[in-house]
Amino acid sequence: MHQHIKFFFIIFFLTHNLFGRVLPSDIIWNENETGYYTIKDNNIILVSTKGKADKTILPSSKINNINIESFTFSKSKNKILLFTKSVKVWRYNTRGDYWVYDFKKDNIQKLGRNMSGSSLMFAKFSPNENFVAYVSKEENENEVRNSSTSANIFLENLESRAIKKLTSSNGTKKLINGTFDWVYEEEFSCRDGFIFNEDGSKIAFWQIDANQVRDFYMINNTDSIYSYKIPVEYPKVGEDLSPARIGVISLIDEQTTWMKIPGEANKFYLPRMTWVPQKNSLMIQQLNRKQNHSKIYIGDASSGEVELLTEERDEAWVDLRSSWPYQVQAGWKFINEGKEFLYTTEKDGWSHIYRFNINKKTEYLVTNGEYDVIKPLAYDEKNDDVYFIASPEDPTERYLYKTSIKGDGDLIRVTPRILEGSHNYQISTKSKYAFHSFSNYFTKPMQAVVSLPEHEFINKDQDMVRRYDPKMKKNHPLEFFEITTVDNVTMEGWIVKPKNFDKEKKYPVLFYFYSEPAGQTGVNRYGAGANGLYDGDLGEDGYVYVTFDGRGTPSPKGRAWRKAIYRNIGRINVRDMAMGAKAVFNKYEFIDTSRVAVHGWSGGGTATLNCLFQYPEIFHTGIAVAAVANQLTYDNIYQERYMGDPKESYQDYVDGSPIKYAKNFKGNLLYIHGTGDDNVHYQNAEMLANELIKHKKVFYMLSYPNRSHGIREDGAYPHVRLMFTDFLRKNCPPGGR
């Protein structure tokens, strides 16, 4: 489930390079890591890490001034794949046009010449560089592209221009090869669904059968005189899963071998898969429907036979881990020529890195202690160290740490101590360098390239330690706090006081909540304390602005903290918000408890509704956007992960849903939703409206025609800000009294 939109902008910013252009998830370095490749003025250049001048690798004039959005090299770097004219597929621009430039021949050619524009996805070179494989949802320009169209993998010969279709949709409309359906993309972050093996003789791929998943219809009433429906294959809570299987295509005879994974395909998930280095085998993760039992299999690519390698159970859920950098759709980092791998799990109560020996089926703990590995980053083979993001001392911050891969080393902080706040790193393949970004609530984001392991800034003009000014903290209106509720729950957050603060006056407060497992709001980074929905300055107008993170949020405070929310969304997290608000009132006597507002988006919108309805004596005014009013309407992967099988926990779904408590509502509510929201469906708005109507409650509801979950299309967002601001000022008046 998507969080408040501001999280998107923070993540987006942290993936920008030093020149402001978007970086691919894995930076492309040259062989000796004396430089990295990037786009500058639509030219591909090599930026030196040794202080030398930039070198132009591919000038725009050579490629007919095609607008380069991203690029990848072939193995030898004799060819380059260029991505352009991208279009959005659900969340990201993953479909577009691909061109190949050949440096030796000095020519450029477009792939998929018989396919319509912007129809190719996830193109990649074969290891021998003679072919490019890609996914397309159409075979010719006459086919219609939509969410219910099958997808297939194609292989194009760069010399002859011949194109082969390697997979088949078997005459169905929703058999998806090489990519994924809506729910796998949204909840497992699965998008690119095929991988060449090391010698290029085989392709492993996912196949998702969305034919068994019911369509949810969104209705477009405005773009024509007669309305029309937009189908999205969307498995709701308790509905059938999208059956998935994994196949291996032999490029020699074009035959497909299917992995013989135990169980019925419509009763489990296959969220991670990759080739084992130097082996004719795949490593595959299988999750049961409840997502509390994970199995890792090794599958033989020739026979399809699989062997159970290891498994993990959890009383709540097994966290699905994101891919390590430079790995394709894998939650593992292979080391020691593929004989071992690193992976993260919280089975000892904290999120830690383990080292697993494939042949011996043994493992040991690499990171050790009462702290969480927030994000694994890299393995330094030369020094036998592993790098990762952690924050053992303060859950609101993020730093680079390292420790010995042998499991007996000290925990070493690499980030300079003076730079308090949030740090992100993209470490080079040989761990010699890293892109480093840093910010805190009073420091605008900085970027630099650093050398490792010393963490030295290779360009003195980018030296963050010299540029950093801790004195900026002194006069900033935001401060971080820690509160403990009557339930003995300790939470961290921030508060922003009014600008012309008068301790003799009482001020209205606006709480900002998310409160679910997908997001943490109280993080020390730039933008903390800002509200992009308010058309003005909250502090200038005399509001207090507050957030904090309760149990169930992904704060690095251990497994018990995060999984306390299991089967309790809408109850335990909402109680933490309510009791936390009371603790804030006790801590800050200048808050006017008769003027208390709350807002949130998506899961935060759900929390807002629950706060208003369950604790109307505390929260008086609320603005909820794109909320899940009824948990039974959301998708099965997300909601069942945290709430269990509805056949066993149906009442938990009911008890955590805002509509159950709508009859208690006493205050002021503005509810906002886009009718084209494919994530949290607009039906939630109508269900909530019906419940409030039944109980004769006065409320305000605003729908945005055909807008999606972010309500960004066609200039809608400024209007959202206008309505947010107007409603807040009228119903929770600003200023000290």
C-alpha cells in the first residue's frame, strides 16, 4: 500500500545523481572503478573518480539526438542499449522504446521495428551481445495495450533483425510472461521478470496467469458521452491468488522446462528467483498464502527438479526482502563463486544478515546485536566486510555500517559522526567507491562520491563535513521528541512549533500519521515537518505540526515492535496514535486540546478515519485521502500478510476497518478520493459514505474523476491543496489564543 505522497519525493530525490538526473538503481562503473557512467546534457559520459576531466562516451549527435532516459552496456561495452519515450505502467515508467548503438560499427538501430511505439519492456543484452531480449504486451501495432493483455518474451537478432517470440499466451488475454500483474508489482516490487543465464543459452522467467483473477472495474464517466469500464486484474482479500510458475527457455531448441515446485500454483507466491552463479540451476523463493512460511529451493534448469534448501517460519509473517544491489530479482547476495549467499532475516528478533553455505546447508550470523540491519548494501570481497544501513542508537536516523563477513567482527560506523541524520549509499561493485546522499531536517540534501573503506570525499568541493553547518539546528522550529504512553509504549517523532511562538497562548495541532508497516514518518531527513498539502505555512499561520511512529511501523526497533500489528491493523496502531496524542498534550502544554486535527493519505488516511471514529474525544477534525475504509476491499498480498487468512481472522478485518466505527463520528471530516484509483479503490469512498449517511453524519466528500492513488493527473494536486487548506482553516482555526 502506498504511503503519503511525500515519501515518494524523498525516495525520488535520493536516487538522483550529482547532476540532478535520475540514476539507475545500480550505477554502471568501468572495469577498475576509476570512473562511472552517467547522462549529462543527453550525452553519455564517463566521470572520473581520480579528478580527471569528464570523457564523452556517446555524444547525442551520434544517436540522432534521441532523448536518453536510461542505458545499459553490453558485457564488453561494445554496444549500448538506450531507453527512451517511456510511459507509465501502474507506478513507474517501465515501457518505452529501445535503441542499440554499436560502437564498432558506429550505427544505431531501433528494436521491435514492427511493434508500435513505447511497447517494449525490460530489454537486455544476451551475454554474447548478439541478441536482445525484451517483453512486449503486443505482437503488432494493431493490438490494444491494457492491463488485461497478455505479455510475451521476444528475442531479436541484432545482425539479421529477425525477431522470435519465445513464449506463448495460449490464446488467452491475461497470461503474462516475463513481467507481472498488478498485485505482484505493487506488493512484491516485481516488475522485470526474466533473466539470461551466464552463457546466454537459457532464459529463466516468471509466468503469471491472471485469467483466474477477477477484474475490478473502474468507470470512466468523463472522457466520452457514454461511460466505459477499465478492468484491472485485482485479487482482493480472500480471493484466488494469481497462479505463478517459473520456466526456463532453452535458446538452442526454444523448448521450455517448468520448475516442479511443490504445491498448487494458486496457493502460493513466487516472489524471488535468480540464477545460481556458475551453475545450471535457479534459486527460488516460495511463500505460502499466509506469507508466514518461506521456502528456498534450488531448481535444476534442465530437468525442472527442485530441492528444498532452507525454510523459515514466523508466527506473523516472513518479511520479503528487497534485492541486493547488482542482483536481479533476488533477496540474496551470492559470494564465494556462488557456493554461499548472504541474506537478511529477523528470526532472532532483529533484522540481521546471515551467511549460508549451499553445499553444507549450514549458516551463521554475520551481524550480531540488538539492532536492525535496515538495508544491506554490498560485500567487499577484498576486505571480507559487509556494508549495510543501520541506526542502533536512534530509530529516526540512518547510517552506513560495516562488519566482518566472518561474523566475529565489531560493528563499525563508516559515516562520519558529525553528520547526524539520514544517509543513503550506492556502493560500487568492488566496494571501492559509493554515491553518498545525506540530509537532516535542517540541512538540505547533499551528494558526493566517497572512497571506501575510509569514507573520504574524492572531490573536496563535495566534502559534506566541511559544508555541514550544525548551528542551523539551533533556530529551527522542529525538534525531535520521545514519548511514552499509558500503555508503556515509547515512540519517537517530531514537533514543529509556530513561528511567533508565545508560551502564554494555546495553539491548534495537526497530527500527520501513516502508522502501517509500509512507512515510517518520524525520520530525521530534509522535508521533515513540511506539509506539501497545506497551501501556505503551517508555522506562520499558528499551527503545531506533529508526527510519531507507533507499533507496526518499520522503525528499526526489532521484530516484536514491527510485528505487534499482526491481525491488529486499525486497532493497536490507532490506540498508539490516540494515546500518543495524549502524551504529546501532556508534554507540550501550549497545545489547545479543543483544536485537534489529523490527516493522512492511503494507510494514513485509514488511520485518520479510525482516529476520528474511535477516539472522537481526542481528534475533532480530519482530512483523509485515498483511505481503506473497509479492509476487505484491499488486495490479498498486502492485507493478508498483516491481517491473516480472512477465513480465520474475518472479525479482525471488521474490527480494524473505519466503517465499523463511523457511527461514533462527531467532528469534521473531509474525505478525498480519485475515482480512477487502481490501488485503493474508490468503492471505499462510497462504502464509507453509505455508512455515514445511515448514521446521519455531516461530512464532506470530494472525488477526483479518473485520478489515480496520487491524484496527480491533469493538474489535480493544486486543487487538493486548496481544499485541504480551506477545510483545515475553517474547522480547526489557526493561531494562538
